[in-house]
Amino acid sequence: MNAPLAERLRPRTLEDYVSQTHLVGKNGALTQHIKQGLIPSMLFWGGPPGTGKTTLANIIASESGRPFYTLSAINSGVKDIRDVIDKAKQSGGLFTTKNPILFIDEIHRFSKSQQDSLLQAVEKGWITLIGATTENPSFEVIPALLSRCQVYILNAFDKVDLETLLKRAIENDEFLSQKKITLKETNALLRISGGDGRKLLNVFELLVNSFGEDKIVITDEAVVERVQNNTARYDKTGEQHYDIISAFIKSIRGSDPNGAVYWLARMIEGGEDVKFIARRLLISASEDIGNANPTALVIANNTFQAVSTIGHPESRIILSQCATYLACSPKSNAAYMAIGNAQQLVKQTGDLGVPTELRNAPTKLMKELGYGDNYKYAHNYKNNFAEQEFLPKEIENTKLYEPGNNARENGHRDFLKQRWKDKYGY
């Protein structure tokens, strides 16, 4: 029993393959390709690991009758790629049954030059490339190679898939089938797996072996007692890093403190840098709340200072306070939209001249040229306001800031309407 349970149960045919029915089910996107043996170059994208990418590549090669070569991007270089391509070229033929399949695991780890070395072989049809990646290929695979491949998404195993794997292990594995195993509860096991089928089976095998007897009842309590609960899956440099921070900020923007603290907890449990989280809170305070509640920016800035001083684990409390405060604050993106409108206008109109009356006049010559003439110093006028034009002549009367519809910014709108009357349409 040297091979792990996941390897002993690795499917050899499509009929045995679990999950991904959108690809290899009766009407799956890959089913007809496999049956006909007409396999395009493709990328399997999906996470977590253990969703069957390598297994599916093996099955495709086997059922389409093609030679199968495999490389790992972790320990393979350009020379290894060229060696495989040289062997494959002897077969020849675009999309023929002789056309070998080259499977590259973790292809996102290949450098640009390594990916470049695949281009001609894929384009000429010397090989059919199947790459596997847990990262977004739009970011990690060079455009020239990406355009030559179909991208298929592999989903994390759902509860039904994972329970199917467990039952198959109990019934079909030559060793586990000799024991009397009862699955009374599975929630803890499924939670630990995180949708990773390989991890589920390996943890299950460790759990079964920990009993030291043939009659075994699997309960959530037994799993918690006997299996170390691994840290939640979280890749601080990969796509999930951006997905979770995106969900966090969108929960705040959507005024849901429950979603915000959940995604915050995911980041904290995954070991995310607390200052990174605090910086994103600072941005959200201005972008999503802004003048609807200016105190939010003060709170977020104080949060950043506090977590920089305190660090983990106590910083989680401060981050939670800030996240829930921002989520419960009235929202406005008016300031964000205003600067966006202004930047777009600058790009469209170029470097328009500063009106003479607004120019600085620190020298005698500048004063003689009229710099600053006719400027109205607001504090010399009633209510500290004097109507004058502050934009270049070419774009005068252009409104860039539209206050949000909330109590505080409605006050801004009333203030501006009182001052500017109909000039900007407030």
C-alpha cells in the first residue's frame, strides 16, 4: 500500500471520472472531441488543486489513442520541452491520432521564453498541448500561446462529488474495502478538503488508519480530534488573493458587514499582510464612502496606523471594527467619479492655459503681464464667496462633481446651488 489512496483510485476512463460534467458529461464540451480523437490544444484552468486536471489529461490521451508526454513547469526547462517536441515531430500530422499530447502541469510557472518555445510546435501541430494552471491564464500565459488554446474551467468538487469519492474509496479500494467503514457524518471532512479531491482522499486514509481497527464510524468529532485542521487555502500571490480582497471590498461597498468580516477572516486565516488589508480599507473609505461620511477616511487611516503598530493577531480586531464601520456607512462614489471625469476631460482637451486672473505673480514682470489681475479674493466678499470662473475658457461652466444622494452631500448640493445658482446645474 505504498501509493496514496488518491493515486490508487485515480480514474482511468471517462466513465470513472468524477465531476466536471460540463466538460466530459453526456453533452460536455470535450466529450465529442475525445470520442472523435480530434483534440485541440487547451488549458485547464481551475482551483483548488485536486480537481482532476492531470487525470483528465491522461484520460484524453488514452481514449484518443495518442502518445502522452508530461512535464512539470516546476522542474522542466526549454531543453526538456525541445526534447519532447523532437520526439513528437516524428509522428507528424495536425490533429491526427498519432499527434502526441504534451501535458504541462502548472504551466503558469513557465517563464515567457519557456512558453515561447512551445509556440511553433503548437502552431504546426507537432504536439497537442494541454496545460494545467490554478492561476488566471489571461495573466499568466503569454497572449500568443493563449490564442492558440481553448480554455476550459475545472470547478472545485461539490459536496456530491466529494461524497462520491469517499463512497468509491470505501467500496473499491483493495485495502479500505476490507474494513467496515460507516460515514455517519462528513461535514468536517468536506470542509477540510476545500473542494480538493486528492486532499480529501489522503486525509480520509490518514483518518481511517488512525483508528487501528476494522470497524470504523466516521463522525465530525472524530475528524476534528484525529486530523489536524489545515489553514484555509489562500495563495497570497495568486488569483485567489485578488478574488478574496475583491469580495471583501465589494461586501463593504454593498453595505454588508457580515460578508465583509467573513472575507476578512479568510484573509487573516490565510496569513495575509494586515497592512495590505488596511490599505484597501483606506481606498474604500474614499472611493465608496467619500463625502457621504468623511469620518470613514479618518477611521481607516487610524486603522492603518494602528495595525502597523500592533501587528498580528490583535490587529484583526481593529480591522474588523473598521470593516464593519465602513460597511455600515452611507455610500457615495461622487469624489471617485469627479476625479475620473476630470482626468477624462484633461485627456480630451490637453494642456489648456491657466486663466490669467488665477495665475501666480511672484515677480514684477509677471505682475506687469497681468498675472493675478481681477482675481477676487473670496474672503473679501460676503459669505466668503465671489462668483468668478475657475476653469479654462474652453471648458467653462463644465460640471465635474455631482454630489451623491445622501444627507451630507445633499447639503453640499444645496450649498453649491446657493453659491453658483444655475451655472453648474446644481
